[in-house]
Amino acid sequence: AVGVGRTNRRTMPLAGVAHDPFFFWDGRRDSLWAQALAPLENPLEQAGNRAAYAHYIKARFGERYERIFGPLPDLSTVPANASPLGSDAEKAAWSTMTEAQAEGVNRVFANIGKAIAAFERSIAPPQTRFDRFAAALATGIQLPQGDDAFSPEEILGLKLFIGKANCVTCHTGARFTDGSFHNTGVPPVANLPADRGRIDAVAQVEADPFNCLGAFRDGDASACGELRFMVKAGPELARAYKTPSLRGAATRPPYMHAGQFSSLDEVVAHYSTAPASVEGISEIHPLQLSDRERAALVAFLKTLAE
């Protein structure tokens, strides 16, 4: 992803994201609104700071903000630039603030995330050839004809997806994702920082002041089951990454958490050969797919984007 700088991860798609339990490739945020906050202060993405955002909201959107979220805090003595996560100068400015000032800025910041998330929740995947084919198949009356018809190759790909290739184990449900984290032996990228996936994200999501158990949540702790009961340790978390939705995947190369593969053909080849993981244990096993079967699987995946 490219913002102010270049990050070490691919940007995940937003269509249908409202249904995810954790966010980012490693799940280091437990709500869509908490996820929306992270890029705002990431020095490689938006490179801002929460005090500056609060001042901006008051100056630009103050009346509209207060209609939705209630009164803004008094920001008259809050530094123009301050954050517990920013530059040394921003951290120093944050340390001079009172507890009430910090709480007020954090609440405005949290509400920015909630406003962004409210929009993101409205983004749904478009209907595809697969959806029309599946709907017709469910009626038991007649398979789609014309442009919506599946070719013999695409039908073979669908059968492989739910059968021999076993893709449906993780890519399941309406969005073709189980929303969980898996080590599939994807190799690291040599010129990027070390990335261990889910195993390093557990502590981050627990420490996040904007998580479901924090002071800025909506509702009570009964809604925090995902956070309270998440798996916190174990070898299966090493280099485990979130299962991405396959909807529209054919239009979004490259693939995997750091863009390791440039095409769907390379992705299918990886799962077919199932190389060992550089850390932990990969969950996948060699599939021994023929060239024809690999091509059919790719042909089916393209129906999820047409």
C-alpha cells in the first residue's frame, strides 16, 4: 500500500468488511472503527496525529459532529499536534496534557473512526456470474444461459474448489472467507521488515485503548466475545494471516499479505505444491493438481469478479 510512504502489507478489500471479527492481515484491531484509526496516525500512511485531527474536526465539521456525537470537548488549550504514538515532539506534547484533555481528544478520534466505519459498512460486494449461477442452481429449475452460463472449465474449477483442492475449508461462506488466521507457508519478502503475522498481533489488539473492552466502545462488554475468547498463544499463530475474501480477487493482483504472488496462477501453484513455512507449521498439503485442474480453478475464481 502507498500513502505518505510504502507499507509492508497489501491493502485488503472493503466490500463486505462489516462482517469481519478482526481487522488487518494479522487481526491487530477488533472492530472496523478501531481499524480505521490506525492508518490516520501511521507514519507511512496518513502520518497525522490525533490532536490535529480533533482540531480539524472542530474547525471544519464542528456543528455536524455535535449533531451526531454530542458536544465537542474544549480544545482551546490542547496542543496543535500531539499523540502518544507520534514523533518525539508529538509524544512530548501529549505528555503535557491533562487526563481530561487526553480523554476528550481520544473520544473525538474514536468518533472519527466510527464515522468512517459507518460508511465502510455500507460497501457490499457486487453481484457476479457466480451469484447468478448459484441462485439459478438453487431453484433447481434451469441453469443460467448466455453470458451467465458456466463453461465446462469453470464448472470443473467449482468442483475442485469445494472438493479435491479443498479451498472451501478456509474460503467459505458468502464472502469466501472464514475470517480466521492460517499459516499457509507463504514466503517472506526479503526487502520487508520481519513479519510474523497473528502471533505478534495478539498483544497489540489487547493493548489497544480503542478495543472492545476499552472506554470508547459502544454497548457493554457482552459484545466483546471475540476479544475475550480469542486464541492468545500457540504455534499455529506463527506466520498466520487472515483469510482474504475471494470476491473480486481476480481484479486485485498481487496476492497474499505482502503481494508475494503476481497472479492467480501463482497462487494456485503455491497451494498445489504446498512448500513448508519458514516458521511454524503450514496448514496446507500438496494437492497434486494437473495443469488442466489449475487452469480450471483459476477460471472459477474469475467468476467471483465478473
